[in-house]
Amino acid sequence: MALFKVSEPEEVDMSFWEHLDALRPRIMRSVVALLVFMVAAFFAGDLLMSVVTGPMSAEFPTNRFFAWMADRLSSEVLRINSNPVQLINTAMAGQLNLHLSIAFHTALLLAIPYLLWELWGFVRPALSAREQRRGRFFVVQVSLCFFTGVLFGYFVLAPLSVNFLSSYQISQSIANMIDISSYMSLVLNMTFVCGIIFLLPILSSLLSGMGLLTADFMRKYRRHAIIVLAVLAAFVTPPDAVSMVLVLIPLYGLYELSISVAARGEKRYARTL
């Protein structure tokens, strides 16, 4: 018989206020991080503005690629954002608000990994040892998926959407005078929404690990998913098949990856039963 027995730490249920006390310093540190990033981004306003307006420039990598394809295939339909677009400001404090908005969204984007790390630090004590081991790469995985989606939205969807919407006319008598806030909302929303969409594999892993989603279910509705993805690709791209396919392929690949992730999540859930 062992002379000494090491007892396992007992789980202590925390009240709502105790949880709030544990969360408060993490929220404060997150706010401070956002402010630091925002101040730095504010002083880099010229550089960030050139990044935001990049998708409308003919020298943007995606636009140069489509121009190269247009020359090779002798199809001017593929040439996008070749005509300069003049952005205007119609509000007295419009440019100041634009500067602050760019600084805030840049700070939010850069702070995502740190915010996820604080979230993981808050949630981790409530998880079992096995769940903590499975989630030790949570911050890296979510950040990787999110930033991959952001890059896809910025380099693929944003220039295609800008080209289509800035050149679309219901009547030749109506000139397109695009406000800078409208343009920036399109680009920022496109990039952030794509970042969230690319979290689908992470969501599939979580739901399947809890027994709420199965790979068979996703395979069963694969055709429906393809239709939804095709409609989305057609909506954000110019009216040609090549652009639509270029957007549809990575979105469909993301869905297939989610099926594989869900299958692995099912196996983990089966082992816990």
C-alpha cells in the first residue's frame, strides 16, 4: 500500500460572478491590445488606405492576372478593373471617420490571434484533460482558417465584386459616383465575411465532436451545397463562367475539407461514448 496518495484536484463550480471576475481581466487586456493596434494603424493611415483601395487598381495582382488571361484567351470580358474609378467623399467628417474605421478594422484583424488566445485561456479550465489536449492548437487553427479566408476575400472576391458593381449600369444616363465609405464597406465586409466562412472546417469539427453533425449528412446534401456555393460565386463575380469557376472551386474544396473534418470528429465522439 502506498504511504502517500496524491489526490486529483476537485472540480469547483464557479458562480456567475466568479466567472465574470475571471473574464474581466481578459476583456481589459483585449481592449488594451485593440487600442495599441488601433493607434499604430492610425499613424499608418496612408499605407492602409493604399491596401484598401488596392483591389480597384489595374496593378493589383488579381487584376493583372485576369488581364494576362484576357490577352492569352483574346477575351476582353476577363479584363477587370482596367478603368480607373474615382472615389468621392460626401460628408464633412467623412475622411476622418474613414481614417478611424480603417484603423479599427486593421486593429481588429491584427488582434484576432491574441483575442483567441484570451478566449482559449478563459475556456480551458472548464475542459477535461483530453479536451485540452485536443484544443491546444485552437488559436493556430482558427487563426489560420480565418486569415486564409481574409486573403481569399481580399485577393479574389473583392476585385471581382468591385469590377462588377462599379461598372454595372441600368441606364447610360446614370453615372456611377462611388462614395469612399460605400467602397470601403464592400471591401471590408467581403474580407471579414470570407474569413468567417473559412471557419467552416473548425465549426464542422466542433459540431461533429459533440455528435450534432455527421459526415454522411454533409455528403447527403452535397448537391444542395454546390448549388448554394454556385449561386454565391455567380453573385460576386462578373457575368462569365471562368470567373465563377475560379471562385467556386476553392469554396467547394472548403466544403469537402469540412466533410473530412466532420468524419474525424465523429470518430472522436464515438470514442467518448
